[in-house]
Amino acid sequence: MPGRRDYTRCWPATVVSIAAERIERLSELASEAAASGETDRAREYVRLARRIAERNRLPLPRELKRFTCDRCAAYLRPGRNARVRVEDGRVVITCGCGAHSRYPYNR
Ligand SMILES: [Zn+2]
């Protein structure tokens, strides 16, 4: 019996790694855009990265999780468009749009 090659077995892993690379790249682009003051472009990259992560059920890179606003998708830069405070062992990041995010403070 002629053997059929099973492409589907290696396919998902390839798709996942391409998606993960794209997210990584978008995260860098968002950071660069935010650094040069292009906040709207940074937002677009953040939104794209989130969409790809969601569709592929991939975790977001740590910097995209922490330094982006859940409400307006801005790439947050402490001292520029965000304030960072530490209260009761938590880090509170306030976006320029007024949204707060809280994270446990890792010691
Ligand atoms: Zn915001």
C-alpha cells in the first residue's frame, strides 16, 4: 500500500511558531513606535499582536501584557503616557486614558 505522507502532523507546530514570531516582532515594533512618539502606530501593532495571540491561543509576551492598556491598547511608557506606582505590594500602572492595571509585585 503506498504510504501517504501525513502533513497535518507537522503543520500545527509550524503555524504556532510563525504566529509566535510575528507576535514577538510586533511587540518590538510597538515598543520602537512608542519610543519615537508614534503612539497610534504602536496601538496598531499592539492590537495586531493581541489578535494573533488570541486566534492562535498563544500567551502574550510579558512586556505586551504589562505595558499595554486593556482599554485603549496603548503601548505604555512610564513617565511618558503612563504612571507607575507601587501600593501594598502591587504595581499600579495608570494609562493616559485613565485606565488602571494592577499586577502583583514580584520580589
Ligand atoms: Zn489606555
